[in-house]
Amino acid sequence: MNTYHPHCLLCGDRNPWGLKLRFAAAEDGEVRAVFKGRRLLEGYDGLLHGGVIASLLDSAMTNCLLQQGIEAVTGELNVRYLHPVSCTAELELRARVATERRPLYVLTSELVTQGRSVARASAKFMMKS
């Protein structure tokens, strides 16, 4: 259950329209989640909307911090789209902390399908006051 922001569109369990992503911590410090796309999230014909991809990557990084008990907000987000993504693809989200200098955190995330990285992001997060 998401106790930090239960109505979040991406990972909240109390949002009736939400994606309800479930992130799990890995031993290497990453968080991971699996996401199955759907046509409702389509941008160009047959492709997952770029804004959805950016939101997935941002959510992974946010949840990486939440797994450590750190509540922070996105201050800057840079997304690199590497390959088109089918709107019905099964995707794995991964995120990790790159550097930490409180109150600033730099994280990276990646979206993978069939072993291929299709999008990457880096972001700066600031502790929530």
C-alpha cells in the first residue's frame, strides 16, 4: 500500500483511474516494477504516449526514494526516448539513486521491454518540506 501519496495517478492504490504500479526494492539498491501498457495510453497510432513514458520514469525514481523513507519532489526531469514503445507492451521500470547531497538527490531510471532499453531518464529531486 502506498502510504505517502495513495491517490497518485501512477502508484496510488486509491485512485480509481490510476495505473497502480507496485515497486519493489532489489538487493542492488534499485526499485523495479512491471507495467503492462494499454491502448487507452496511446499517443501516435499504436505507440505509448511520450508523456506516459516520462511519467513512468519519474514515478520509478520517486518510488526509489520512498523505499528509503525519503519524501522528495521532482525539480528537474530529463528524458531520452531511445525507441518507439508499443502501447500494449509489457515493460519493466528500474530506478536508482546516482548521487545524494541532502537536500538534493540525483536519480536515474530506465524503461525496458524484451531486454531492450527503450527510454531513460535522470532527475534531480528536492526533499519535501
